[in-house]
Amino acid sequence: MTRKRMVLFSLLGVLLIGGIGLYLVYPRLILAIHNRYPKSVPNGLLSLVATPLPTALPAPTMMANSDQLAGIGNQLAELQITATPLPTATLLPTFTPQSAVTNLQSPTPEPPPTATPAPPTATPLPTAVHLQNIEIIPQKFNNCGPANLTITLGYYGLEVDQLDVGGSIKPNYDDRNVSPWELADYVNSQTPLQARYFVGGDVALLKQLLAAGYPVIIEKGLYPNAWEGWMGHYLTVVGYDDASQEFISLDTFLGPWDSSGRRDSYETVDAFWQMFNHTFVLLYPPEDESQILALLPSELTDPATMWRQTAVTNQQLTNQQPDNPYVWFNLGSSLTRLASLTNDPTLYTSATAAFDQARTIGLPWRMLWYQFEPYEAYLASGRFDDVFTLSDAILSTEGGQNVEETYLYRSQAYRALGDETAAAAALATAIELNPNLETAVNQN
């Protein structure tokens, strides 16, 4: 073989090896670039390299008890509620359900202290509001919660960096979720402002808060495109326009980036907000607390009353929208919170039936990246296989492997089954992903 041929074959070999290497590596490279800079890679290219998404969370092995589902309305009507404001929420306090399984859970949002609301004003709301001096920032990777908190803190004159906020709330940069109570806890512990989070908001309340000068952070669903699929998202609502029937918001994922605001119809915002039980976070100066009380409906000023009202609302919606998985999921979540506040084990059983129905209809596969009440209800009801089935589905994806709560609830299921070794290993992984958990675990 001549020297020229040897050089040619060597060159072809290098090109072949390089081509194979590039073929194997470029999907990961493109996805890594997209993860850090979401707008830098065209959707068409992403669709070529992305792993096909799961279709939905696993359906339950048992069907929801139809008689039990039908009786939830009566159960809620007969439920006796004692209105008792809770102390300031701390990180993942414990409660002990009837099954004696110790569950670490997100705390019930604490409302402002009980006070006599101001009489309703006869002055109608303005037909349009657009808050000024509030600037958008593009979010970093999976950082919509800290980014929106940064925006709202800036409105009140507090300059912080979204990465610093995120680093405090979620030490693992790849963590896919920040819960609303974690946003409120950051504000209450590290700023001079006050923050509360609530469920059960509606379009009218959102407009009323905006008209009073308060931007509102809402937690909602987002469906940017088919290949990325459904995900959870925060955005800051800064205005509304009755003429066009639109809300104006600062969307840290979608823009626009000139702070003019994104416009979406009242109906669209409400539909995606429903996917998170109409959860919202309010920031305000402490001296404004009496004004906040006057703006809030009375049912939101006590946790048990608030969760009962959201349960009643969603139970009624299940009759109107029986094929809507989100109203069934919201019903289960509200019943779970009520069960933890009232120590009524029958509410956990009803919650699992609602979650079973939601799973049977079909829930987005990322649902348990953000909301964890199904784990709590199944644990309290002794349905440990469901905890493992759901957490296995979450851990089957790279993003789900960074949701520390998944390991936390697996740990509790293992412990309930007497497997202390597996429980300790799962808990250690949860703490490794979010060291903030260690303080709460040690306190228990």
C-alpha cells in the first residue's frame, strides 16, 4: 500500500470516528445548550434530538370508588371546621395521619391574622390597570419562581439577583421545582416584606388586587409546544384590560422582554391557573396587612376554611366537568390539606379516590414535579404501591431525578414498610439534592 493511500485511509478513519462521535454527542450538546439558553435552539432542531416524552402519569390499578366520589359533597357539607389561624409556616413541618405514617409536607399557606374586614367599597374597579415601574427579567434554567420573586421584590425597591434567590431556595441548580410556600418563606425570612400564598383565587380577586396596586405571582400550567409538553410555571400579573378581556403579565419564559407585558385572555389565564388550584403569592409591606385583609374574601383568611372552600368548588366542578383531570386533582389536593388540618382519616380516603379519578382520565407526566399531595394521601391511606408507581415514573426522566420531594416520599413509604435501609438511602438523596431539608428532618 502506497503512502498516499495510507494517509487517505487514516484520514477517512479519523473522519468516520469523528462522525460517529458527533452523532452520539450532538443530541446531548444541543439539549445542554437549550437547558441553559432556552431560546437559542430552534424547535425544529430540538424535536430531532429530544427523547420522546411520556404520555401521562401511570393510571391507578384500581378504579375510583364511584359511591365515594358521589358522597364527597355530603362529606364536605357535614364537615365541622374550627377556624384557627396557623403560626408562621416553616420548612416542611410534619403531621401524623391516621395510618401513623410520618409525612413531611409543604405547610398550609398562612393567611394574615384574623381581623375585621373593611366594608366593601361602592367604588367600581377601573376598567383597565397596568402597574408601572416593574421590570421583566428572562429566567435562567427552570428558575421561573426565583425570577418572578426577583421581579416583584424589585417593584418594592429591593434589588436582588434571581440566581442568589434561587441558590437560597433551591441549592441544586437543576431542581425543577420551587413551591409557593418556599417563595413566601424566602420573603418572610430574608426581606423586610411580608409574603403569603393562597389557593382558590379567581379572576375578580386578581383584578381587585391589581387595582389596589399589588402585582400577583400566580402558579399555572404552561404548554409552550408539543415536544416540550406541559409544565408548571410562575408568572407575575401586572394589569388587566376589561375592553379586551385580557390580563397583562410579565412572563419570564415567553417574554416580551421590553416589560410591556404579555396579554392573554381572562379565560386563558383562568384555564391554565386552574391546573394549580388557582394558587397565588402576594408580597406587600407589613404595614399594608389590614388593606390586604380588606381585599381578600373571608374564606381565604383561615387555612381550614380556605381548603374546604376549594374542595367544595372543585367538587362542584367535577359534576360540570367530569372529564377534566385538574379539577379532580385539585379536589384531592384540597381534601388532603383538610385531612391534615382536621385529623380526619376519611378525608384521605376521599382524596385518594379523587386522585385515582384524575389519573384514570390522564394527568401530565410532570404533574408530580410540582404538587405532592397524591403521595401524602396514598401514604396516609396505606397505598404504598401507588407511591412507588408514581415516583418510579417521575424518576424515569432526567428532570424528575432532580425533584427532591420524590425521594422524600419514597423514603416514607420504605419506612412504613419497615425497610429502614432503603428509607435512609432515599432520604439521604433528597437531602443531597436540597440541603435545606436537613434542618427540617433533624427537627423531627
